Amino acid sequence: MATRKIFFTGYPGFIGRWQVRSILADDPEVEFIFLVQEKFLGRAAEDIAELEREGKAERGSLRAVVGDVTDPRLGLSDESYESLTSWATEVWHLAGAFDLNVPEGVARRVNYWGVRHIVDFCKACADLRCLVHFSSVVVHAEREGLILEDELDAGQELINNYFMTKFWGEVEVRRAMREGLPAIIIRPAGVMGDSKTGETDKFDNIYLTFGVLTLLGRFKVPPVYLGEGKARPNFIPVDYMVDAVTAITRNPAAVGRCFHVVDPDPPTAREIFDVIYELTAGRKPSITVPTRLVDLMANRLGGIFRLLNIPPDSMTYVNHVGIFDASNTLEMLEGTSITCPRIQDYYPRLYEWWQANRDRADMHPKM
């Protein structure tokens, strides 16, 4: 079988680094060229050297080129652009602005126009097997009920720039697929740290809750449920996500389809927070703030949540998220040993890692 040649964006970001390691563990002969912003070139070089030193990649099989997805030609010279379109057999697009508070201009340039530029690159490729596009479950915003992998536009309200631009980015990929572009759409749930070590790259989503509850505990504030907790917000550890994606994309039957890489049996928000309260406070709450009141506070008193370093829109995901069907994903994973661990089994690792690293300035998300 011919060597796979992957043109890869989103490296050396946390998920990108983990995904590359997962692909190499499955197929050590893969060659990569990473499109890297100049400010991250040093970090990319260090990581490539580490992979070579550890024997996870052949020397010279991983290369980084300076570029930017927000540029129509990806920040490449005409010669480099044409050379790469002749070289690549796969394009993996992970680059994005993953921030609930991202400004609209930045979100559009990265999450929408960046996708369009990558699609154009793919169309110019001479021997493309597939585009692997990383979308997100947030394209369904506040939709409730069962959400199928083949669904996209169901009239959902796109409540912030992040949700909106991830949605429109996927629209562009689906349009290209209808025109014949071979592509695989990956929609991950909220990505947490490694289930075995707890390692992550920033403290957002559940990690913010660790900080808030620890702070409130110091002031003897009793724990409180924010909402009835009936919804099932979906989170997965990064190691499960990347291994699932590696397995999915190795199967030719995946081309032309969309995959919810999620916890197929997610706990309720109440069950999630029971685990977190036990870790941070040693006890479960006895008080519940009604969901309607939480929604009102998030909509009209969002500043209170921001003071606690919690994006108000995150409460929508916690209290109003739908159930993500994962039939396509489970079909691809059948016969493998890849399964999503239960939160009870890996949240303690996340908490331990947070405790050991919570004072690091580079771990805090931009607010």
C-alpha cells in the first residue's frame, strides 16, 4: 500500500499533537507536512524532534511549513502551494478558534474562511483520498432531543460566534462533498484531558468548575446545583477521541459520512456534578437553582458568571444540550477495543492534574 501523505493543520495544538501520535501509533510509515503559524514554528520543531527521538516517527517524515489558513493560498508561495497539492493524499483540518468568547471577525476568518481555503486546497489536490474535517457538536447549539449524525440545519439558533462559524464551516464542507469532494466530518464532544494522566493544555469547561467550587469551598459557601441537571452534556477524554478518529478514518467506508465522536452513553449533568462536588467539596449539594432561573441569570446577569471565569453560554450546553446519536461512530469502532471511559473512572485523574498545575498562567483560557 502506498505511503499516506497527510497535510495537517492545527499542529502543534494539544489535540493536533495527540492526533498525530495516535495516527503514527497505528501507521508508523505515514508522512506529515504541518501547516504552522510562524509564532508556533519553534514549538512544532521541538515536538517533531521529540517524536523522532522517541522512535515514533522516522527522521524526515515530519515537516513543518509556515502558513495560515486565513489566507486564500494558505500563506504559501505559488510554488509551495502547487507542490503540496501534488504531494498530499489526505488533508486533516483541525485548525480553529475554539473559544466561546471569540470575536466575530476572528471566528469568521479562522472557522469559516479557513475552511473554505482548505476546501479549495483539497480541490486542487491531484491524488486526494479524503479531507478529514474537524467540526464540533456545537453546530447544533441549543438543540434538544435526539440529534443524528447526518443532520445539520434544523433551524437551531446559533447563540455565539463560535457556534455560528463552526456551523457555517461544516456547511462549506458538505457543499463540497455534494460536488464530489471525498471527505469525512468529525464532530467531537467537549474534549477533556487524558483519561490516564489527566494532562490537558488549558483549563476550560469542566476545569473551570474545579476552580470555582474550590474557591467557594474556601469561603464555606454551600454547594449548589445550577439547574435540575436533566440534560446530558457530552464530554470525552482526548485519548479516546483521537484513537476513535484514527480508527474511523482508516476505514474506506467512512468517506462521505459524519461522525459524532462522543460518549455514547453520557451521564446527566446532575451525575457529572455529583462526581465533581465529591472531588472538590467532599459532599453533594442539597440546594437546586431551577434551570429557568439559571437561564435568566446567564442571559441578563452574565457578568456574574464571567467574574467566576465561566462563559454564560456554557450554561446552555450544560442545561439544554441534546443527545448525540453515535451510530456511525460505533459502527466504525465495532471489533476494536476503543471505548469511552466513564467519568467516574477518569475525572479523578483530571482533578489531580488540575490541582498540580492550576497555578500555571498558560493553562487558563482567554476570557
